[in-house]
Amino acid sequence: MQKFGFRLESVRNLKVQMEDNAKNNMALASRELEKQKEFLTGLQTTRESSISELNSKVDQGISISQIRAYNNYLSFLKQKITVQKENVNIARIQVDIRRESLVKAVQERKILDKLREKKYDEFLKEQSKAEQLLIDELNSFKFKDGSGEKNAGKY
């Protein structure tokens, strides 16, 4: 019996490798997005705690220079938060790009898998036909040489 050979197997293997790479890239981009979100949350938490600290110190009474220092620090944090929000958006865009790339790679691999399956089914049908033809030939030889005629009428 013949062995099944899919002539696009090397292309399929390449597509599987591309899919794996796309999965890895997607995972890296997702981790980076989470890292950027965590950093943003940390900045926002720091800003909120600094505002609370400033409010409590104002109630206790602090100097104008300390209030200015807090305001400068809060302005700095606000700018950092703005920049970090942009970093989060960039990371989101990267995740979306990587996701699209992954979806495309999966679709390409699935197309080749379906083609391979279709070719395998055709191969099995051809093998079945060849086996049936061989069986028919063997039976016809038996009848020609007379060995099959004795049992021809019996079921």
C-alpha cells in the first residue's frame, strides 16, 4: 500500500511555524499591555495619595513653598500619566495588530489543513478502488483456473 504524501506539507509546516510565532508575538504584546496598564495604575495611585497627603497637610497647616512643591510634583505626575495613557494606547494597538496577524496565520493554516484532509480522503478513495480492483482480479483468476467455480454457487 502506498504512503500518503501531501505535496504542500512543507508549506503547511511553514504556516504552522508562522502561527506559533504569531501566538508568541501576541503573548508578548499582551504582557507589554498589562505592564503598561499596571504602570499607569501605579502613577494614578501615587497621584491620588499625594493629593490626599497634600489635603491633610493643608488642614494641619504647611508653608506656601511646600504647597508649590506638591503642586509641581502633581503637575509632573499629571504629565507622566498623560504620557503613560498614550503608551497604553500604543500597546493596545500593538495587541490588535498582533491579534490580526494571528487570526490571518490561523486561517492560512486551516485552509491548508482542509486541503490536506480533502487530499487524504481522495487518497483513501483511490486506495480503496485499487484494493477492490485487486480483489476483483484475484477473483477473476480463481474463476479462470477453475478453483473458484466449485464454491461459486455457495453462500
